[in-house]
Amino acid sequence: MKLYTNEHEWAELDGDTATVGLSAYAVNELGDITFVELPEIGQSAKQGESIAFIESVKAASDIYAPLSGEIVAVNEALEDAPELLNEDAQNNWIMKIKVSDASEIDTLLDEAAYATFTASL
Amino acid sequence: MEEKLQRTVLFDKHQGLNARNVGFGGWEMPVQYESVIKEHEACRNGAALFDISHMGEFFYEGDIANSGVNSATTTDFVKLPVGKCKYGFLLNEQGGVIDDLIVYKIDVTHLMFVVNAARIDEDFKQIKSRIKSGTLENRSNVTAKIDIQGPKSKEILQQLATFDLGELGYFGFKQTTLFEKSAIISRTGYTGELGYELYVDNDTAPILWDKLIELGAVPAGLGARDVLRLEKGYSLYGHELDVDTTPAEAGIDCFVQYKTHDFIGKDALLKQKEEGISKVIIPFTTNSKRAPRNGFEIYQNDKKIGVVTSGTYAPSVGSGIGLGFVDVKAYDENANLELRTGRGSIPIYKTELPFYK
């Protein structure tokens, strides 16, 4: 089950590891994605702070960590093929975070709450 | 105070195509339909269709040689052959660019000026003040402009044209008809591809737009248009050109006709030629997927020497590309260049135009 931030990241938990991506809504808003700057493995992430960076043809945008923890994996395929996010944002992940504070999970939005949020934008 | 954006006669067509709109030069224009990359691709390999009706058209009728109109811009309309158009500049006395424009010589007493949307009022006032006789009419609001650009544009447009499009050389045009209404077909464009700019009345525009799509042209927004023009290194008013910049500084002095006529701003340009320019546009690439952006600062040897005026990721090049002004005295052709942004530095590499051949 995916959970969302109001900065349009999604997080899917498996044990204490969260797989993180960008929502289809966000990718559609950005348009054609041309560049993804991934974090370093081992880097620490703090909830709500910029952890990666993405560019589309006409815009640039930060990606914020949905949860605090340690970066344990990054999707290197995006470095050569950032358009994978346009093709399928919900299934092409960006990074994995080993979550350090499980209580932060409660601050995320579920699918329905996120849909309500994007409908209000 | 926010000014209400104007809409072209094709606005409803764009909405029907799910366009994403943007304010541009006072107009609400489609920045993209489905995808900037796909629309760019359509132009480079097929045919792309652009609504450019926001641009302005002025019509002059009178004595071209003696009315003052021939010194209004950098182009010599007396020398310009009938049926040809030419790119040039409307300058102030200091040689600064009030606007860049294309002027069409319809016949020996008629000209059409095509100007940027955001500059329509200023240009009209300036040109009018430089003319002593004849009439100048602003028909921007009753003239629609549709550009069809790309290698397949000729075969598509030929199905609607009433003459052989092969007759038109580059920067050639013909006053003709489309759907039995008066129209101008011009072998020009802002993409570097084979293409045509079509001037029609507001009633014909929606019919023409639909028919060209039916024949295979792909609607494309200003996003793709900006990438296409930058890949060829074409200037955009408000970015590479403004009232504080001369054509020489923008690197496009070659379009100024110095020898055969006098024009407002000429003395200042000649003086600058003697004294030298203090800033100049340089083209550069990032040799990576990073895109330069308008406003990024250009550094060399830890010193700020300039600023980016246009930048994008260029699909035809496979790299970020940009144009920017640098201070001529500070710029060292042999030292490394970098952009400094809010999130670190991006190395850049000076290159030659066009980025895409």
C-alpha cells in the first residue's frame, strides 16, 4: 500500500524499509523528465528535507524525504533513463530508505486522502 | 495588479486538445499538449503545428523610399524584392533592440511587419512616429498565424495550397488563398526545419487548424517551440534581446543592413563597432543531462562573469544547452566555465552555433 506526502512523494513500506517514488500526479505536472539526481547510499534522510533533485524540460524540482532514515538503495536506471518516471511513476521507484522513526508513518496520507488533496490543487 | 490574459481565436481548440496553458507576452498560450519531447520530435521528424496568433501584424501602405519607413528598422525595404521577407530590428537611438521582427514586401507600396506579442503597442507607436506619409494599420487582432514546421510540412500543406509550394525559396512568401480566403504563405519559421508560416483571418484559422491536424500535423506548444529555437541558437526577445542590448552584443549583427540605407540607431551601432562591445552572448553545453536555466550565474576562475539568458535540455543534442551574456573583458576563452545555482555548480563548455545542425 502506498502512502503519500503533500510534496507528492509516495512511500511503500516493507518491514522497516520504505521504497520511495514520485506520484503520477507530480510527474504529469512536471512533464517530460530529463534528469534525476539520486542521493548517495548511506546518506541520511530527514523527513521533509530535500534528498534528491529532478528536472523536466522546462522545470526543476526537489524531491523531499517522506520519512527519516538511511538511504539503502537508489534506482540507478533513472540516471540513464529518467523518462521511466513518465512511463510509469507508480512502479518506478527512486530510492529506498531504512526508516529510523516509525511514528512518522502516521503523518503520511493514504491513497484517498492524497486524491482529495490533489483534487484541491 | 494582474492583467487579464488575452486568448487567441484557437483557444477553444487548445482546450479540446487538453493543452496546458501559460501566460506569455500577455496571452494565455498552450505551453504543451501531451509532451514537449513528443511535440519536439514531431517537428524534427514529421510536422508540428503551432498557434502563433498572439504575434502582431502591421500593414504599411505608402511611398517606401521617401516616407521614412525605410529608416524605421535595420532592413532596407527598397532593396528587398517583392515576395521576400527579412529578419531585422527596430532599434532605439542608442542601438538597443526595441524588438526583433520580420518584414514582408507584399508589393512596391505595401509592407507587413510581424512583431512579438509583448511589444505590439510599443512597436506600433515607434514605427508610426518614424513615418511621415502613408498609412500604418495594426491588424494584429484580426490576423491569425499558424506555423506548420517539419520535414513533412510541405506535403501536408500542399494538399491545401493553390500553387506549387516548391516555388517558395527560404524567406519567400506568396499572397494566396486558403479555403478561398485571402492568406499569406511564408517559407519561414523559428524551428530550423522546413516549414511555413500561415497568416489567415480569424474565421479561417480554426478550419485550417483542424484540417492540418487531420492531414497529419501534430499540435505543439510554446514549450517545444522554445526548445526547437534554442537548439538552432535563435534569439528570443526578452531573453537574448532587449532595449539595453544591441544586435552585435546578441551576436546577430549580420542581419543589420548597414550599407544601403540609413536607419534609427545606425550611428550608435557604428560607434560601438569602433569602440568594441562590453558584453557578448556565448553558446554553451553542459555535456550532461543537466539543464541551464534563465538567470543562472556564469563563473570563471571563481569570479562571476555573466548570466544565462536561455537554457534547456535539448533532445536533438542529448545535452543541456544554453545562451548567456558574459563580460567581454572578464571572459577568458581558455579557462573553465561553470554555472552556479542554488544547489551547486554545473560545468559548462563553450561551443558554436547552431547546437543542432
